[in-house]
Amino acid sequence: MEAVLSRKKTILEIQNMKTSGEKISALTCYDFPTACILDDCGVDIILVGDSVGVVFSGYENTLPVTMDEILYHTKAVLRARPNALVVADLPFLSYQVSLQEARLNCGRLVKEGGAEAVKLEGGENIAEIIRTVVNMDIPVMAHIGLTPQSIHRMGGYRVQGKREPEAEKLIADAFAVQEAGAFAVVLEGIPLKLARKISSELSIPTIGIGAGPYCDGQILVIHDILGLCDKYSPKFVKKYADVKSLISAAVSQYSQEVKAGEFPGEEHSFA
Ligand code: KIV
């Protein structure tokens, strides 16, 4: 009998990509059809990010996102049976209150949602939480720099680590999450030279967003690259398509045709 070869990406393969110098491509995704498309395109990591709250649910920021929302979207993505590694984001207040709650919520994303890893925002301050979750055999992706759940502390979405003491703190954060057992770390909104230094000194892969070209991989929000949500347009985003215009054109044409009695025709009807 022929062996069935699984093409499923594992955290080991993601880590090996750093060693071999192959760049890691990651995107956010929150629904079944998009997950099917992303996977057909060979994306390495799908993140069910709490950015879902902003680009899908229309919240001002990611703070209101709940465990139930992340679980719902994680399940939808997993129904596409992606080969990509699926990472689910821990929403604000689901891991900071106690180690017990952090363990329970990370476990729920794996057990109920089907996620293969979880992502948590924070550096030295959450190292103990990362260690605890990794000890449950749940792979953790860390996230440092511009961490959107800390919007009020940062005073907005500002580039982090521009000055020396801040940069030193970010380097300490990067080593703290690696030491705690994270298998990879997202570097968001930091200067490219700092991202290059962290990427070259860490043994785990760095996944950049607004952190320049020298990270081991890149992640962006799917709505941003498709031009689906023009609420914010950060400098680091490259818009690869204008899907909003495509949808507008299709919906306008449909509406006009319905009003003009041109749709449906007999070819769209039953005899
Ligand atoms: O929630 C999210 O989409 C993220 C990525 C952009 C890193 O955290």
C-alpha cells in the first residue's frame, strides 16, 4: 500500500526553514473559503488573529475580541483542512489573569478549535505564561514590539524600539520568549535594523510585520493585502489587489440588473 504523505506544516518544519534560509510566509485568515484559497497558494502559516475584531467585526481595536469569537473563526479555518500550520490568537484578558486561565484558554483553542499552536502578546512580562503553556505541549508563537492589545499603554499604534533603552528592552523580550520555549516570535512595528539584530541573534524564527525585510518570515492581515478594508492603511502594508472595487462593481451591476428586470433571465430559472 502506498504511504500517504502528509504535507502538513509542523512547528519543526517552520523552525527548519530558518536554518535553511527559506523565508516563511504567513497571513491572517478568519473563514473557510479564504482558508481554502490561502492553502492552495502554499502559505506556510495561517494565523486566526484577533485582528478579526477590527477587519471583520468592525471594532475600534482588538481589545473587545472574545475567546468565543476566536474559537468560532478557528473552527471555520480548520474546516478547510489546511496544510499550513494554524495558529490561534489569545484575545485580551484570556491569558493575563492567571496561569490557570491561560492554560484553560490555550487548551480550548487546541481541543475545541483545532489550532496547532497559539499566539500571545508580550515579552518578559508573559514569559512564565509561555513556559506554562509550552509545558502542556502547546506550541506558542510569541509577539513583541507593537502589540495591539497594549494600545493604551503605547498611546496608539506607534513604532516601538526607536530609542536605545526601548530597543534594549525589546532584545530582552525576544530572548525571554525564546528562553520560555516559544517556537517563533512575531516582531511587529519595530525598526528594520533592530529586527535584523534580533533575527540574527535568536535561534527561533522571527516573523515580521512592519519590521523590515531581514526577519525570517513575514505576516500581514489578509484584508489589508486584498484591499478589502481601507479603515487604516499602515506604511508597511502592500496592497496586492483591490477587491473592494471588484465587489463594489459586481454588487452595483447586480442591483442595477435586478431593478431593470434583466436578472434573472430564463437561463437562471427552472422550467
Ligand atoms: O491579530 C493579528 O492579526 C496579528 C498579526 C497581524 C501579527 O497579531
